[in-house]
Amino acid sequence: MYVAADGRWGHYSRLLNPDAEFAVPAAWNALLLIVAAGFSALLSRRVTRLYVWLAVGLLVMAIDETLAVHEGIERALGVDWQVLYAPLALGALVLALRLVTTLWRRDRRTLPGLLAVGSCWLFSQVLEAFEWRGAVQMPHYAAMMLVEEALETSGSAVLVLTTATAWLRTSSASKVT
């Protein structure tokens, strides 16, 4: 989409830019996060209540993606959003580790998908850290941004598939702890 939307299309360039906020790719990623949150909420009743926290986190991510909250905070405070969100990322890491240890005992088939999601999202953020130096785009920005945004959206899509598959695989009689 970004390659086709190289600025010659005017308004469509902005709508299709994967790095733009309030654009089609951001809305698509937010929708994927909401769907994954829904499946996570369903899984919380069948597998572990830890999925409720995953659902909440995914909804927060979807709202942030939709409303460009992290970009606004970054602009207002003049501090990189990744630094500001580090405490939230640490909390998400603790949740992820608890979920992995629980699923190791209950549903190991879900782990490869969740690990793929985490890998996509982590690597996308590493790339984003190298795209900018302060407010200055690096010369390799466009190439890295395309990969970064593809990894973010791919991670969200894999999460939908992983949670949907886990939900379909579980029985309605599963005990929750």
C-alpha cells in the first residue's frame, strides 16, 4: 500500500500510509486487536483468567492505535513514547510470562503462536527505535518503517488466529483457575 501511495495520489497517500495515524492500516490493526481481545475474553472463561488481562491490554492497544494516544503524549511531553510506555511494557512482560507458564501446563499448543506474536511485536519496536534519532528520520526510515509496520500488523493477525484456534480447541467444560 505504501509503495503505491507515494504522494502522487494526494489524499489517498495519507489514507494508505502504514505509518500514518487515522489511516486504513492503523484502523485495520486496531480491528485485529479488538478481535483478538474478544477471543481472549472468551478464553478467560475456558482456560485461565489471565486471558482477561490480555483482553484488557489488547483493548488499550486498540484504543491507542485508533486515537494515536502515544504519538500525542510524545509530542506533548517531548519524550519518546517507548520510554514513557516502558512501565506498561514491563507489566505486559510479567503478564506474558505468567500466561506462558500457565499455558505450559494447560495448553502448550497455543504457545508457538503467542511466541510468534511477541517476537513480531518486539522486533517491530526494535526497528522503530532505529528509525528515528530524536525527531529526525534516519536515512533508512522508509525501509525499516515498512518492515516494522508489517511486523506489528502480522503480530496482531497471528494473535487473532492463535486465540481463535485456542478458543475453538477448548471445550466448554474446561475448569478455570
